[in-house]
Amino acid sequence: MKNLFFASLILFAFSSIAKAQQLKSPEGKFVMEFSLQNDGTPTYNLKYKNKEVVKTSKLGLELKDDKKSLLNDFTVVDTKTSTFDETWKPVWGEVDNIRNHYNELAVTLNQKGTERQIVIRFRLFDDGLGFRYEFPAQKNLTYFVIKEERSQFAMTGDHTAFWIPGDYDTQEYDYTKSKLSEIRGLSEKAYTANVSQKNFSPTGVQTSLMLKTNDGLYINLHEAALINYSCMHLNLDDKNMIFQSWLTPDAKGDKGYMQAPSHSPWRTIMVSDDAREILASKMTYNLNDPSKIENTSWIKPVKYIGVWWEMITGKSSWSYTNDFPTVQLGVSDFSKAKPNGTHGANNANVKKYIDFAAANGFDAVLVEGWNEGWEDWFGHSKDYVFDFLTPYPDFDVKGLHAYAKSKGVEIIMHHETSGSVRNYERHMDAAYKFMNDNGYTAVKSGYVGDILPRGENHYDQWIVNHYQYAIEKAADYKIMVNAHEAVRPTGIARTYPNLIGNEAARGTEYQAFGGSKPNHVTVLPFTRLIGGPMDYTPGIFEMDISKMNPENKSHVNSTIANQLALYVTMYSPLQMAADTPENYNRFPDAFQFIKDVAVDWSESKYIEAEPGDFITVARKAKGTNNWFVGNVNGETPRTSNIDFSFLEKGKKYTATIYADAKDAHYKTNPQAYTIKKIAVTNKSKLSQLSAPGGGYAISIIETK
């Protein structure tokens, strides 16, 4: 009996090991446990500093046209653990070096009855967890279609969330702050007003999703390395507070076409009791592969201006004419078309921007509306397709390139695809070669409108693969890409650092379309920027849009000091001074900060942060001993308190502080600011007022 008892204990222990595996992060802050339920359903849970942050949550995938999905009846056939620790240098970024340190658990599962195998791989960092599904090459699982991914994220309570609706085609929403239990009612209202597609859930939200618990934990749910897979949204079971993955469908309603060997993107959970650590985390980048571009010397951070804001506000137009010569005449014969007199991309106007860029130390000028077709696209047919090679009569490609080169300035190309993806792919080699031949090193691409072929969504697997194809093809021609209306970034820029910017969120242009919430920029770094930089286009000095275009009554909900701070708080290697030269010439003292601020950094310190309320960041300009500080504030005025302990000990600096005036307000007095200079060292401290929708910016220059 005694031997039988010990044999039973050994058998029980073996069974427990087979069904439950524990993984700790390198410093022990996190503990993740994997186990199988009685029916063979894989599950995990996550604790942070002994607090449960994700309750037991199910894993698996539902397959289409298959009698048995990859959801249950699994047994553990192998587990492997490992540790990884490296430090790598980004081509551009917030810091010089990034540490990639995690403990890993790979669980191989075999499904009874089908003998199919999958691997669930977990990586636990000291800032959070990443996991993905892997499908090894095997006889019984080669080609399969995903009906839905069933990854769960079971929350521990009715947390506060910063969210946007689960739209398949756009992320250009203001963020809503609410309890999880309030999402259903608020989301239904948003869908009724804004969303056109029929297949949606009233409790669907997009990632990156920022949460805060009642006991002060910050949780971020997102994904990393989105390649050859549909973009993940989250669907909330608001009775049990469980999020479940919800993939973007294609035109047929399918969620993904897979061929083994392959794998899913990483699903990420960041957790901290300090909001600043969420902003500083590089986990999303660390879950992507190292750079596949060996020679990256041609990839350069860029500060630019552009013929853009005057178009967005309606002061000038993208099109050369209001006629439709391509449709009416069958050929591009603009000799018979009457110029509309408002075309922004004309030689004289572009030269004005080039002169301004050269005089103020900017690298480049973006020119939109340079090529034929805009009159058709705006006035006749949303199905119009561009050729990306033929300029309007008033845009001299070679002459303007020569003029810009003589001034030490480059011109940034613009490719509006009008959502016609196959057309863009057919012309891509010719378009990129045209850029090489005419001195363009970067392109802003756009995907405005419905995707063609019809029925495809901006974030489904098919179009995600197109965005990736465009980045990789651009790398072949040594071209940097700034993609607008594309899928949100998920750290892909580590692997392809020529992806120097994305939009994929509500940018400054919406300030000319009715405005954005004044706290919008205090949320974006916690959400959209988790996966990579945004071409937010800051730097607006004239908040009353009617002064640009009397017919546009929009108002920019920001102070000038807030606009300056964005160059520090909204990290991007691609930074635009978005306003017009005329408006900058009205405020030359404030404009000085935009001229001075760097776009590439060796160190970044997140000094204070609270999503939706305020963010203060200090960054050290790469290759110098100079620092820049930015603070953006929400709707409530507050006093920001910082110290300068990040400065080098024993050094003296001159700090120029660009701040809100006492009576500044984003709505009533947005152009009220003060500028003062003070001497500082690493022992100095500062208390500074931040107005509603305001903030401050500081340049800190070492005193020689």
C-alpha cells in the first residue's frame, strides 16, 4: 500500500506538471501560469507583484469548414523554457540602446482525435507578457482558414478604459474614457454615427487599449509583429469583464488564410503601477525580428514642412482644375482644362516652402497634389486610380528638385492610392524608380476611401500584406515610408526601420475638421504610439481656422505652448512643422523651439504621466549634451513639478522655457505664451503652470 501511495503521488505530480507550467519574469515582477482545463482547453493567467491582473483565460482558434477547431482536447507533449538577454541599437529612436530580456516558455500541444500540434509560446519581460500561436509543419495541419481567434484577456474588475470603437477601416476617433461596463452603450452610439460596415460588435474596441484598475494598476493590451495575419480588435463580454480577440474579416468574412509552418502575431499585456513605465516600455519592438535591412545609412530622421495644412483647411486645393479632362477627353490633356486658381502644388508656392525650409534648417518639404487625377477623384469618381508619375502642368518635377537641391532641401513624395491597392502595386516599381531618378528619398502614402477590390477592409489580412509589401519594396529602392490610413503599427519598424512614420489615428488634420478633445494628445502616447511613431503633424500656431479659410469655422483645441511640447511628447523620427510660413513668421520667438528641437534621441526620461491628464518627457538630443522637455496637459489646469536631475552632474545649462501665459486657455486664449531663460544644473527644480489644453516646452543647452 505504501508503494502504491508513493506511486500515486508521483503520477499526480507528473499530471500536474503536464497540465500546469509557471513562468517568472527576469526580476520576478510577473508570474504567468499555463494550464489545461479538464477538457483539454489551454489557459493562462498573469500576476504582477502578487496581484492578479489577468484571471484564468482561454486560448485557441476556431477554424472554418473543419469538424474540429483548435480549442480543446489538447494534451501537453513538450515544454521548453529558456532565457534571452541582449542589447540592440535602433536605427532611430527614443534611446541609444534597447535591452531585450525575457524568460520564455514554449508549450507543444497535441490534439486528441486529429493528432494536430500547435505551440503556444510565452515571453515574459519585466514590463509584461507576449504570447503567440505557432503551427509547425505537419501532415494533419497544412492549409487552414481561421474563423476566429479565441484568445481571452479576463479582467479582474470594471476597469477604467481609454478606447475607440472596433472599426475595421479607421482609427481616426477621439478617445472615450469610461468604465468597461459603459462601453456597450457608448459604442452603439458611436457606431450609429460613424461606422458604415454591418459586421461589428457593440462591445468591440481597438488596440492598443489602455486600462487603469481601481487600485492603481495600468494595463495595456495590444499586439506585436502583425505580419500575414488580420489585425486584432477586442470584443468585451461585459457581464464577465472578459476581452476576446476579434480579427478583422476580409470580403468573404474570413479572418485568416494560413499555411503551416506559420505563426500568429504576438498578443501583448503590459502592466505597471507607474504610468511612466508603460510609456517607456520597448516590449513591442522587442517582440519583432531584428532589422532585415543590412545597410541602414540611408535611413535618416526628418524634420519637414509641407504644402498640406493650407489644403486641409481649404485655403488651397489638391487639384489643378475643377474640370474632368481625363474623363471627358479620354486622355490627360490639360491644355483644354481651366486652372482653378487655388492649386497648392504650383511652382511658385513650392519654392516659397523650399526657401522657408532652407532658411530655418528643415530637411525637407512635403508636396501633396502634385500629380494628375485629383480633379477626377474629388469631383467625379472615388474609384479613380493615380499613376504616380505624371505631374500637373504647373509642377516642374526636375526644376523643383534642382531648386531644392541648390538650397540643401529635399522634397518628400506623396502617393495617394485612393484605396486602389492593386493599381498601386502595378505602378510601385515605376513610382519608386521615378523617386530615385528625381531625388525623392521618402514617400507619404495614403489609403483614403474604400479599399478596392470592394469588400476588403483596411485592417484585414489581405491589405496588411499589401502594407508590408510596400515597405519591403521601398527598402529595395532605399526609400523611407510614412503610411497614412494604413494599419496601426506593431513594432514592425524594428525589422524595417525605413518605416519612419504612420498615421493610423486621429491626427492634427481633424483640428481643421471640427476639432479634437484637448486631452487627445495625453492619451495617444499610451495607445497609438505603443506600436510605433505617428506622423501627428504638430506645430499649429493659428487656432482660428477661419483666418485660413473664412468658410471653415473649426478651432484647434490647443495652446501654442502645447503645440511646441508635442515635438517631445509625441515621439517620431519624422516631425512636421505643419502650419504655414506666414503663421510662423507672426510668432518667430515661439517658432525658435521648433527650429531647435531634435528628432533623434539618445536618452528619454518620462518625468510624470497620467493617461488623459498629463505627460512630461525629457529627451537628450543624439550626439549632444542638450536636452528638450515637453509637457502636454488635459482640460484641467495644473502645476507641473519637475527636477533636472537627469542633467549631467557638474555641468551648467541655459534653459529656455516656452510656457502658457497665466490667462492662456485652449479655447479662449490659445496664443498667450511666455518665454524666459534661466540657468539650471542637475540640482535645479521647476514648478510650471499648464493651462487647459496647454503645456510647456523647454530647450536646455549646455553652457560652454
